[in-house]
Amino acid sequence: QAKTLGRSRYEFFNVELRMRLQRRLRLEQDLRDAVRRGRLWAAYQPVVDLRTNETVAVEGLLRWTHPVHGPVSPTEFIPMAEESDLINLLGAHVLRETTKEVAARRADGIDVDLKINLSTRQLDDASLVLAIEAALASTGLPPSALCLEITESALMRDAALAGETLAALRNLGVRLAIDDFGTGYSSLAQLHKLTLDTLKIDRSFVTGLGESADAEAIVTSIIAMAHAVNLTVVAEGVETEKQLEVLKALDCDQAQGYYFGKPQPAHKLWP
Ligand code: C2E
Ligand code: MG
Ligand code: MG
Ligand code: MG
């Protein structure tokens, strides 16, 4: 009895695993194809200054509409790309497209900075610094208007490796941000050593504001800590007026979230 049960369970997992592997292999192939054909594009989400209520920056977020499956989330295809060389192609694409777009908007008088996400696999790539320099030079975007976001968990995992490239990037004059803060395990000392400019509080803590005393206590201490080492604090995932009120009361500098605007194609954000 136990044996047949064990066997059928094994076959069930076997079938499911095979299906997952097949979807994944196919997606990976399709992603490679999409990169080659230029089918990936960036959506832009406003980042708002909480003192002036003005949009001071936009975050460029990669989008992929699969011809059969429809939109595939970056939380699915970025990790996939990170396991191969694809991440460097994707990264180069986002860099070129978004710097070009934002530089053009700035020339039209829309005074916003650009934030893009970097995977630590890209910090590995010797040509990253050159690619960024080239993108800035060819678009005329000032280095100080570009902010590179790296997630806390990735930074802590690859801290040693990241150090040198981050120093080179800082020398270019671009800004650096730690993304999804609170989900990793960095210490104040580590943060200080990285000499970042911005800290983004992960959405999971922002969601509970106004409802959970714990969330408020955590956000309060993150903001105090960040300000103590002169970091600008951005709250991610603000969806309600209540969350916004709490963040203002806690002296948070900037915020981003569906309350202000969802990520959109450039022509919708700036018609
Ligand atoms: P992230 O950098 O932390 O970006 C914020 C994510 O939260 C985005 O998800 C955004 O659409 C979502 N978001 C913003 N406001 C709200 C809100 O009010 N409520 C909710 N529920 N969600 C909100 P998205 O676009 O799916 O991207 C997911 C992650 O994928 C990003 O997280 C980033 O880590 C990664 N990613 C996206 N584009 C790139 C890229 O070009 N390169 C790299 N390396 N990673 C990227
Ligand atoms: Mg980000
Ligand atoms: Mg984030
Ligand atoms: Mg996040």
C-alpha cells in the first residue's frame, strides 16, 4: 500500500516537475528571442518628493509581453536571465532605452531623474562601467541624474564582488540605491561602507502602515537609521492615503506606489 502510494506520488511530482521544466526551457528560449528582436520595453513609475509633492524621478521597470502567455512578470524572467548571460543583454537594453527616453524628456523640460535596477550579475561584467559611461555620453544625461538600484539581498550575498564595481560607478558620479531594504540582513556598518545615496524601504513594511504597530515601528527605525548615515529614504508600494500620511509624519523623503501611479509606457506617462 505504502509502496504504490509512494510510487504514484513520485509520478505526480515527476509529471509536474517535467511540466515546470518545459515551460521554463521554452520561456528561456523565448526570452532570448525577445531580446534579439527588441521586444522588451521599459515601463516608468513616478517617484514623488513628499515635501513638494512633485515627481522627482521615474523608475524604469522591464516589461515583456509573451506572444502566447501574455505579460510575464520580471520576478519570473529576471531570475531566469540571471542564471545565464541573458541578464547582461537585458541590462544593456534597459540602460540604453531608459537613458535615451529620460534624456529626451528632460530636454523637453520634464525635470526628472532616472532609476534603474541592476542585478549583481551585471556588476560582474567588466563592460558595465563602460556601457554606463557610453549611455550617459551619447544621451547627454548627467551622471547625477542616474540612480542604480541593487537589492539588499543581492548586495549582501555578493558584497565583496560588488565593492570594486560600485566604487568605479561612484567615480562616474552616478547615484546608488539599496532596493527592497529590510528583506536582507545588512548592518549599519555595511551600509555605511557601501556609501550609497538612497535606501528604498521594501513594500512589505509599507503595506502595514496605519494598521500594524510593528510595521510602523520598523519603518520608523529604518528611516532614523538611514537619515543618520545621510541616505535619502524612498518608501515603495504606497497604495493608500493613510500610508502616505504616516510616511510624511515619519519624515520619509520620497515615495513610489500605485497611489501616485502604476508603471506605464513613456507615451502614457508623458503624453
Ligand atoms: P523593484 O525594483 O523593487 O520594483 C518595484 C516593484 O513593485 C515593481 O514590480 C512595481 O511594479 C511594483 N510596485 C510599485 N508600486 C506598487 C504598489 O503600490 N503596489 C504593488 N503591489 N506593487 C507595486 P515589477 O515591475 O513587477 O518588478 C519586480 C522586480 O523585478 C523589481 O522590483 C526589480 O527587482 C526587478 N526588475 C524589474 N525591471 C528590472 C530590470 O530592468 N533589471 C533588473 N535587474 N531587475 C528588474
Ligand atoms: Mg527597484
Ligand atoms: Mg524595490
Ligand atoms: Mg520590491
